[in-house]
Amino acid sequence: MRKQLTFVENTVLLLLIMIISIHWSWIIFEELKHVEISKEPINYTTFLIHRSITIPVMVVIAINLVKRAATITKALLTAGLSVLLHVVLVLVGRFVGITHAVHWNLIYDVVYFALLHVIAYVFLKYFHHLGQSEAERV
């Protein structure tokens, strides 16, 4: 698959989404205790892998596909399918006992994952603009 973003863009985007994902989950799970995490080591490790690796990588892949999309409809469909896949993974995690919602609704997850995609896309636009403005100054 031909990627649209450069290695540097993918790396910066991955790190940004990773930072947001880790901080978001820390606030929601550890501080506010809206969702309980399993105390079993294997389930907790699965949660950490999902939070720190799976979510950022899937968002970066989705943004690459959105950038390749020929029409805005295909781009929105790609982002929507990515959000849906994230929600399915959250539901699987709840089903197998990795997490348990206390004061949390699935709609909050949908909004979070959609906003994560929007933040990634806006940041990428800003990153491109920053690179172009630096090139103009030289």
C-alpha cells in the first residue's frame, strides 16, 4: 500500500496520538474512575497494549487512508469505519472482562475516537503549514 504521509509525519502523528491516548485513559480510568480496569495481569497488559499501541497505530493508518481518499465521502467513510472498529474493540474488551463501565457510556467512546481522528487531521494540517512556512523563511 502506497502511503501518503512521510515517515516523519507518521512518527510525529503516532507520538501525538499516543500522548493523548495515554493521558486520556489515565484521567478517565485512574483519576475519575469512570471505567474499571481488570486487576488480572494479562488483562491489564492487554489494556495497556490497546491504549498505548493499538489506538495510535489504528488512527495513523486511518489518517493515511483518509489522505489517500479521492473524495470527501470516501474520507469520511474511512474515518467512520475506523471509529467503528475502535468501538468494537472497546466492546470486545468489556465482553472479555478487560474493562467494566461504571459511569461511562459507549457514546463517550464514539465521541472520543471521532475527536481523536479530528485532532490528528487538524494537527497534520498544522504540521504541513509549519513546514511550508519554514521553507518560505529560508
